[in-house]
Amino acid sequence: MPQPLNSKERTLFGQVVKNYENKQYKKGLKAAEQILRKAPNHGDTQAMKALIMNSQGHSDDAFALAKTALTNDMKSHVCWHVYGLLWRSAKNFEEAIKAYKFALRLEPDSQQIQRDLALLQMQMRDYQGYIQSRKAMLQARPALRANWTALAIAHHLAGELTEAERTMTTYEETLRSPPPKTDTEHAEAVLYKNTIIAEMGEIERALEHLDAAAKNNFDKQSVMEMRAAYLLKLDRKEEAEKVYRALLDRNAELRLYYEGLQSALGLDPSDFTALKELYGPYADKNPRGDAARRIPLDFYKGDDFREAADQYLQRMLHKGVPSTFANVKALYKDGNKLAVIQELVESYAAGTHTPQSNGSSDKQVNGTSSPFETSTLYFLAQHYNYYLSRDLSKAMSVIDQAIELDPKSVDFHMTKARILKHYGNIHKATETMEYARSLDIRDRYINTKAAKYHLRNDDNETALETMKKFTRNEAVGGPLGDLHDMQCLWFITEDGESYMRQKRIGLALKRFTAVYNIFEVWQEDQFDFHSFSLRKGQIRAYVDMIRWEDHLRDHPFYSRAAIDAVKTYILLHDNPYLAHDSLPNGVNGNGKLDPNEAKKAAKKARKEKEKQDQLDAEKKDAKKTAGASSADSEVKKVDTDPQGEKLVQTAEPLKDAMKFLDPLLEFSPKNIEAQRVGFEVFIRRKKYLLAVRCLLAALSISPSDPIAHYQLVRLQHTLSTLKDSLPPKVSEVITSEFSSRYPSSKTDLEKFNDDFLEEHKNSAQHQLAGLRVRQFLDQGSREGNEKDVLGIIGEESTEMSDAVRAVEIVREWGGDVSKILAKAAERWPEADSFQVKDTKQS
């Protein structure tokens, strides 16, 4: 039996609830304790006290007290509701939903519990459960528009488009009078209903509904865009043309409108005369516009392209537009267009061109001459630095000429830094980028570029000092803490990759985990919008957000950080001593210390770290005591592991890697690098079936991938030694899906590899992969393999990145890299990577 309260305690309990809702935790806790002194086993009060304790950061104690509350009053909906809220704060949504459902059985009419359940079901994408919850909420409050809209959204996202439309129509029929034209929420609902009809494939009916119901809609642009798309799909091209021309009158810089108009006119991309007639008038009509001049360059060819490109480039260069090269570099995929552009711009630099009469060739600008000369040199420098037209010596020569003409140009010095980076001289590139930053210290963009180059140069402290100029340094954690609060993904990722290169595994994992947590925050941030968007009537934007969130983990920033994190965990698994950042060189998995010496050094390093941790903890406690003002203040999260020591001290690094790997493989199955690292994890965990799946996925993406070739041979060789130890079903699947397709004996694998080398004899990457396979199959072939690697370095087609990889491979074999480094340094004298003092694998 629940312990009853007298009238005074009941009033006090209501005050506890108000204190919690107003975040007056100290007062709420005091009132709850006052009640519990009179009724120590009152479950609802214990539950509210647990909720307050959880808000103050004492989650373990809160759970324990909530369980005690349930023991004292199992039939209290308050106790179960609170228990669900605690599980939700712990991100265990399945348990939270169970608790909410139990609370609803006890109190079916509770709108608050029903709403919390519905939001959680939406978060978990339990659309059928969400439909049921929304139906219940609609029956309770049918006059509220948001309940109808939410039910329609539930049906829509569940794929029940007919029911979604019926729900919206039913609500419209319940209205006694038409909504006023100023009702923006109704206008948005009309367009949302129209998108549902269109998604059903009933384009004709969608157009009729749009013309009838949305003609006075405030969102004119959306209505016009939808109408144009519908008319085009219905092959009513004359009407579509009119709408697209009206859209271009509103915005003549949107490529989508030009593409729609081109389709409506039925123009052939090879009919240059018709295309000129289309784009020419818009170019004349918008003298300051770019789209009508730039888009035709995509499909013009031959003399038409040369003429149009000449006009476009001279116009842009005379104006001194810095983004000219960025605007046209997409054309470089066509080798003929690349050659034409190079020829044109080189003629500008030489002064042998014919000036175009575009009204800007020889004019004075604010008393100075036209920027044509410097703009041309700037364009050429970027052209020669671009990977499809790279000639670094010419790029450096041209940019130096530009700098002589304008020594204070930030853009010119930035480009010079990029050229030095491609030379491989990261140190000098960083210095140049830092000088560019000093030319305009108030520019955030150049500041971030300088910080990025410092990170590439593995100078993390200077990078943070540079970023500090544009951060809130009073934030918890200083500049780095503010960058985390601002979710500055590029900096955190680059910082982690820098620490990874330095073999500072703890800090590397700390940064990659921070990126993972940021994506978790983005996932959780949906909670606020499940109710906010309905309240504000932003339905289409909400549905778009939900669909975007469903693919959140295939974002390039997540893929990059996750792959880096998995590689770091693999490195930690293969070299356990890397866990101790402060160990001397040679103990971090690269040295020749024997195991006993390594253990002694590791023990000493741990003791030093423990002392430092104790000092840091004392300092933090002192700050916390000095800064404490009120128990009601927001609980500030203090990072108890700033160096990532807890992450790096893991006993199962490969198991921890799965946190990053699982979403990577689920949402980015076409990312070949994800499949590669997945293979490396699974083969080490002896999950051979999963390793086969990753390898086959990689080969389906790129059948001749060099790394996949090496992994294939490794897997076949490993499986050939495990035939009798694998479970029969696993062995059967592997044989049918993989082993039977490729050679398995050592002799056959060697021939398979020789054929691979012969087939890809002109590719340095494939040659290096083949040599890795040869070394793997025959450990005694190292001397010959090293000679072959040396030969690859001398090949004209070998890139600097291939040479860097060659050095890593020879070190992997335990070989002497001095000759490799010398050969590479001779060919790339500017590159930092080959200026290594310790030339031998230690």
C-alpha cells in the first residue's frame, strides 16, 4: 500500500513538482526531504527527489532511489513516469518506452506521459507505435491542429500516404469556416498535403490541388517551383516554360531553373545555336550575373567553347574576381577544355590575346590600373597547382611574380602555401600560411587556414593559440572547450589526426570520440524539434530534417573521424605499448627494448602520470570549491580525462572500435576505406565471415583495389590454415561465397600475385601492394622486394604519396629505408617526409 500524505504534505509535494519544473533544485530537494521525514516511504516524493538528483548530475543515486520508490509504490504512474525519464536521460530509450507504457496503463488519461512516449517513439522511428500514440492524443484533444498534423506525419513517414492525406483532409472538413489568408500555419499544411499527393505519384491531382488551394499561399517561390516540376512531369512543356521563366525573373543565378527551362524547351545539349539563344538574353539582361555565362561552358565544345570561355575568363579576370579558378575547375575533367583554358590564360599572361569588348578591359578602378595582370597570374598559379594540370615549378614561378606585384595580397601567399604543401614541404608551407594570416589578422577564414596548416605540421599548441583569437576563451575548457561547444568538426578531426601521426594515441582517441559525441548530440537534438516544429507549423522542414537525420552517419565528417578512430584502435591493438604516451622513443612499439625493460618503463610512466593526475584533480577541486555558488546552477560537465588516458587503457581496443565501425558499415557501405578497416578489425577478432563480407564489398566497389588485393591473399592464406577449426556452417558459407572463387594454396597465390603485378605494372600503388603480398608469402624475399621498391621510386609515374607509402611498407618489413629515403629525397628534395634522421626501422 502506498503511504498516504496529509493535506500539508500534499501541498508541499505540489511545490516540489513546481521547483523541479522551474529548475529550483535546491528548494525542491529541501521540500522533498521535509516530506520524507514525515512519510519516509512515500514513493512519489522519492521519485521526484530522484529526478532532481539526476538533474544535479547524481544519476547513480537517482536510479537507486527511483527503484526504491517503485518498490514502495508499484502502482504509481508518477514513479513509472520518473523511471522512464531517468532511462531517457541515460539514453536507454527502449527501457524508457517500457516505463512510459507501464505508467500509461496506470494513468491512461495522462497527456504528459502520452506526449513523452510519442516523442520517444518518434526518436526511435517506431512509426506504428507513434501512430497509436498520436491517435490517442488526437482523441483526447481533437480541436488542436498540431495533433492532426502529427498523425498525418506519422502515417507519411510510415509509408501510409493515403492515410496521411485522409488525415489532413479530415481536419480541413472539421473547420467551420475557411482559415484567413494570413494563417501561415494553414498555408504550410496545404503545401505539405500537396507534397503527399505528389509522393503518391498522382501528379495531375497534385497540380489541380496546388492551383486550387495554394494560389494565395505566402510561399510563392515554393508554389512556383512545385508547379513547374509538376508541369514538366506531365509533359505540359509550354506552361512549364512560362513558370521557369517567371522563376528566372525572380532569381537568375539558380542553375536548377535553367536546367528546368532547358528541359521545358526540349533543347539538345549539342545544339549550340539554340543554347546561345536561350542563355544569351539572360546574360544581357543580368550584366552582373554569372550563371547565364558560366553554365553554357559545361556543354559548349570546340570553337564555341573557346569563344565563350575567352569572354568569360577575360570578364572575370578584368574584374579581379578571386573565385574565377574555383568557378571553372570543374571543366578540367574534359582534357580538351583544360587545354583550351590553359592556352587562353597563358596568352593573357604573355599579352598575345585579343581583348574582349566587355566594358572593363582598360578601365581605371579607384585610380589604380585594372587587376587583370595580377588576376591572370593568380589564376595560372592555381591552374598549375591543381591536380589535373599540376606543374609545381611553374606554379611557384607564377605566384612569385604575382607576389612581386602585390606583396600584401593574402590570397597570393595562401596559394604559395598550398603549392609548398604539394611540394611536401609542410614546415615551409605552414610558415607561409602564417605570414598570410599576419597580413589580415581580423579575417577568420585565413586564421582557420593557418591553424589547419599548423595541425598538418603537427604543431597542435600553436594551432590552438591561432584559433584562440576567434574563440570564447572564458568558456569551460578554454579555447579547446569552446571549439568543442561550437562543434568545430574540422579542427577536432585534424587535431586527432595530428596526434595519431605523433603516436599520441590517447589524445587522438579523445578527439575522434569527441566527433562521435557531436553526432550523438545532433541525433538527440531531434527531441526538441518533434514538438517545436508541430507547434510552429514548420511541417515540410521537419519531415526533411527527419529524413536527413536518418542518414546522419553517412556524413563525410563522421566517416573520416570513424575511419581514423578504427585505425587508431587497430594500431593500439598491434602495439599495446603505445598506450603510454610518455614512454621514451623505442618503447612505443617501435623500439628494441626487451619486454622486461618495456614493462619497467611503462610502470614508471604510469606512476608519473598518477602523480600528475592527482595534482590536476586537486587543482580542479580547488577551482570547483571556489566557483561553487548555488546548487540550482547548471551542472557544468568537467572533463575527467582530458588526455584520453581512460580510452587508451582499454583492455579490448578492437571491441571499442566497433562503436565507430558499426554505423560506418551500415550507413556508408560504398565507402571502400570503411570496408578496408572493417576487414582489418574482423580478421584480428577472428570473425572471418564478417571479414569476408567486408572484403567482397570492397572488391565490388573496386575489383582491382591494391589494398583489397593484399587483404584477399592474407585472408585466403589464413583460411587455408583454419579449415578444420571453423564451424561447419561458417566454413560452408565462406567456401561458397569466397574461397572457391580465388586460389588458396601458396603456389597458386604466388601466381595470382604475379599476374596482378603484370596486369598493373604501370601503377605504383598496385606494384607496392603486390610486393607486400610477395613479402607476406615469402619472408625470405625481402632483399629483392626492397630493390623492387627502390625501382618503383624511380618510375616517372610514381607520385610522392606513393613514395611515402613505400617507406612505410619497408619499415613494416623491418628493412633498412636509408636507400629508399635517399632516392625519394633526390626526386622530391623539398618534401619533409624524406628528411628523416633515423633512417632505420628500430
